[in-house]
Amino acid sequence: MLRRLTPAVLSLALIVGCAADYVPGSGALSARERILGEHIFSVGYSRIADYYLAPVDLRQLTLDGLQGLVERDPAIGMETSGGVLRLTVRGHRVGEIALPDRNTPGPWAEVTSRAIERLRAHSSALAALGREETYQLVFESIVRDLDEYSRYTSAERATYERSQREGYGGVGLALQQEDGRHMIAEVTPGGPAAEAGIRSGELVLAIDGDLTDGLSADKVGELLRGHAGSVVMLTVGSTLAESRRLPVRRDWIVPNTVEASRDGHIGIVRIDRFNAATERNLRDALLRMARDPEGAPSGYVLDLRGNPGGKLDQAIAVADLFMRTGRILDTRGRHPDSMQHFEAAPDDVLNGAPMVVLVDGRSASAAEIVAAALQDSARAVIVGASSFGKGSVQTVTQLPNDGELFLTWSRFYAPSGYTLHRQGVQPTVCTSKDARSADEVLLSMVAGAIPPAAALALWRTRAPEDEEALTRLRESCPWKEHAPEIDLDVAKALLETPSLYRRALGMTQTNIAERQASAPSPEGVAGAFVP
């Protein structure tokens, strides 16, 4: 229960669309819920049929999904015979559903919804579930047999993930919970809280008069969020006796995924993931460095280690920041809209200043797009270890229940023609072998211990169909845990020694035309997201 700073005022809360849908323990579904369920599966099946990388059999898809209910309650039985799906619970027949003879989403969605209705009416294990949990069981079972990157996200989880990708209505605070109290760890520059004069290190003591002491971090976050333009009253300070009450007007907040610092004359920029504001925040950080009273950095490190990916358009935009010309990426899939080609615009925010990009085995997807584009265009030297190899693009569909369906709909290809799927990006300068210092890494590079670009190009060409070539490619610079400072020390040494940098940059040159000519065709012709 919330405690108030001011006298309590009793108010009524309107709760919409819950009580009439399902009576716990009854297993009965209301007409509204049956219609909603059928609509949810119809949208999901349609999206899979139209957009998934490979053609799908909706009959098998439906049976796979219903198998998720059997896993929850082993007393459920299902069998198909003569175009009919027969359902049993504890050996007793509870329903028969005629199966469509066409690969059309709507009728198969109806089969799914009707099967759920019959089984929930007779299975106590399913009757105990809310409808969201039921949808999740079915969709998770469906996507399990598609590929490792297609997935379903429940409405609650999807709401959080959307806020991280696209933003949310809020005040621009990052909180840290300690002993039940909520300390402000970070204030978003230029955000509503910063404009109101709120500072990091203060405590959020109350929100709209409700004391926050003892509330969970999730609850405090929920109270801080709201529609952009709405006003929230925050009480902040070290104690209630020394607190301030400030009205703060919420705005649309997109989390900042960019962190910038400077080490002498070298600028270091880290990107944690790619969301809707990454390119803008990166550009702003680089321009602030350029206006530094000490002068613009003479070289830059772009740290993509541990970056799991994010929005495709932002990966393209980030690569384009540094490239004056050339191909950034190709995507190819079954749906015509998945066949895309991205070219660089004729500008470079760094005006050609030397760049080193850091990657490791956890750099994936959007991070790999950026690294591959900058490597193939000889715009940057890649340092670190082979990246993850997540070379597919997911399209994201928000379903009628506010859950999200992520479907792999295309593969992406580096400018030089190779697919990043399973292969990843191989660094020009490898730090993950047995070297114990930056000096040892650089000596190995100078001695030619790293496989030449021609060998890497040959393995990349063969890797999609040749497991031995793929293994040799991945083992050329296998990722393993090592002292992270080695990566940064190597990057700084390259940027501080122009002859070493030029040598490393020359090692990235490959015969792009030859690789493109010999690159294998994608499968078939096979809002994107690359998590």
C-alpha cells in the first residue's frame, strides 16, 4: 500500500477488460476472448506465412503450437486422422475439429483458438492459466521450430523492450536502489528532470505525494512513466526534512546507448546497443569531442564489444556517419521487401580521421553490420576477436494483445559479398589468442602470423557450404575471455603510430569483385530488427 505525504483522497480506478473474460478455475472462455485469441493467431500466422525466411506449412505450425499445451499438461492428447484433430484429456475425448485443406492463415488460427477453448474447459492445468500465459505457450512452441532468432515476447516483456528500442514517456532518470531507497544514478542531459534542476546523487523520496521508501524498483519506474506532456510531482533530496517538491513535465525519452570519453588525443566511444536514438547520440558525442578546447582527437576508437545489436536502420546510419562512399549492406530474403541495398552518403563526420573498431564474440547483429562495413570499405581497422555471427534480420510484429512476434525474414551480406550468418566478422588484428600484451599482438601482426586477407576471403566464400572452411575461418581468431585492456592498448598503439595503422589498414584490402562473384545465393530469394 502506498503511503501519502498529504491527506488521503479516495478515488475510483476503472479497470477495463479483465473480469468479464475469464473466471479462474472455470476454464470457460468468453466470446470476447475467443474472438481476440483467433485474431491474435490469425495475425501471427499471416505474418509467418508472408514474411518468414522460408515457406511454412501452417498445418505443422498449428500442431507444433498446440504441442506447447500438451507440455504444460501431459494428460492432454492430440491425434489427427482423416482431416480431423481429436482432443482428449485423461483419455476422454473432449473435442473434434475439422482441419482445413488449404495453407491459409485464417482457418488455421480458428483451429488453434477452438482447440484452446476445448482444452481449457477440461484441463485444470490450463484453466489455471491466464490467457497471456496460454498465448505464450502456443507461440513459443511455434517459433521453436522456425530458427533460433525467431521468438515471441509476452505483452509485459514486449512493453519494456519497446521502451528500450523506441523510447517511453518519462522524466529522464536512471535510479539505483539501496536499502529500499531510490538514488538517482544518472540524469539524462537535456531531459525533463535535468531541466527541473534534479541532480544525480539525490534520492527520489516521493512521486505525486506517494512515498517511495520500500517500493520495488519496477513500481517506482512505473510511477515515473506516463504520457509525454503529463506532469508528475517529484519530491527529491537527501531526507524528507531537506527535500524539494518539483513539478516535472514528462517527455519522450529514448535511453542513451552511447558513452564517450577521451584518452589524451584519442577519442573513445562505446555503443551498448542500437536503439532509435543511437546515431543521433553518437553524432552529438563526436561533435562535442571535435569542439573540445584541447582540439579534436587525432584518432578514434569505436567500442562494439558486448553489443548484442538492435535496430537495423540505426546500424546503417552509424556506419554511414564514417563512410563517404560505397555499399554498407545488402539484405536478401523471400519477401520482396526484404531485398534491400544500402549505400553511404558522401560525408564523414570525422573527416577521414583514423579509426579502430573493437569487437568480440558477443558483438552481434547490428554491431557486426557496422564493423563489416567499415572493414570492407577500409575505413577502419578491426581489433579484437571473431564476432558472434548473427547474420539475420528480424521483422517485429506487434500483435493485438500487445505481445511481439520476431520473425527472421532475411540474411544480411557484407559489402564484399559474404554472409555474416555463422561466420561473423574476423578482426584485422586478433587479440584473443595467446598474446599477453599489446606489444605481443602487434609483433604477431608485423610478423605476419595473422592469416592474410586472401585466405580469409577464400574461407568466407566457401563457408556457407563447407564446414571445414567455416571452422578454419572461425578458428583464425577464436573468441575467448582475455584481459579487455589489451584490445584498447592495441587500438591506441595503432592510432599513435601512423606506420602501424597504415600497415593494418592495408591488410583489410580484399578483392571485393572476386568475392561477390563467387558468393553463394541465399536461401530461396531467400520495421526490421537485428537483436
